[in-house]
Amino acid sequence: MALKPGDKAPEVLGVDQSGKEIRLSDFAGRKVVLYFYPKDNTPGCTAEACNLRDNYADLQSAGYAVVGVSKDSEASHVKFIEKQSLPFPLIADTELKLNEAFGVWREKKMAGRSYMGTVRTTFIIDENGVIADVIEKVDTKNHAAQILKK
């Protein structure tokens, strides 16, 4: 069951690349862009992360904090952040708790086969911890513009 606009987001989001627990209350007074992506260092995921990085100042000016989530390990996230100079935390959801809580761990199809994976989705969470919007058709190369239009 996917979370939708109007639902309260979980307080504990997970553990970031440094092993630090990330909570919604860490971002009090700001909106949170919680974006789920399939895998570090893949073309679409790199394009999305770099677009958010390149527009990070504009997102911050608009009152947004940015947090990425994938099932990759903390070590993988550290390498991805260093390689791409990402200024925001990435949650290592290795046990898929956050993916499942937000309903983005779903069946996918590619080349005629079905498998379970993360469906690229972004949740905009307001200052009160309530989901304000969900972006399901993410434009990886222009994602910040999609968010700033909301």
C-alpha cells in the first residue's frame, strides 16, 4: 500500500551513508524531497542525483531538504556521493523497510522478465511531516524543475 498525499510520513527514515539515523524531525521547518531510486552509479540514477546536486541551492532557497533512498549499502552510497559530489544524504535501505513503507518496492518488467525492484518515485513531505505530493513520472534530467514547479 503506497503512501499518498495527506498521509503522515514515518518519523524514522533510516540510516545514511555514515551510519547516522535520519529522522523527519532533523528537517524541522523545511519541506523534504525524499526520492527513491533503483541503484547507485547507473545512468538514470546518476542523472537524477546530479540534477538535484546542480540545482541544490535553488531547492534549499525554496525551503527543501533533499534525501535520496536506495537499497544500496552505506559503502556504495559513500562512493556514489564522493564520485558525484552529492551535497545531500543517501539512506541505505538494505532491508527495504522504507521502500516497502512508501510502497515503491514493486514488481517491474524488463526484457520480458518480471522482478522486484524500486520504482523511481519522489515524495514531497511538508513541514508537518505530511506527504504533500508524489512524483511518479520522474524526469531524471530535469527532476529539480519538476519539484520546484510544485
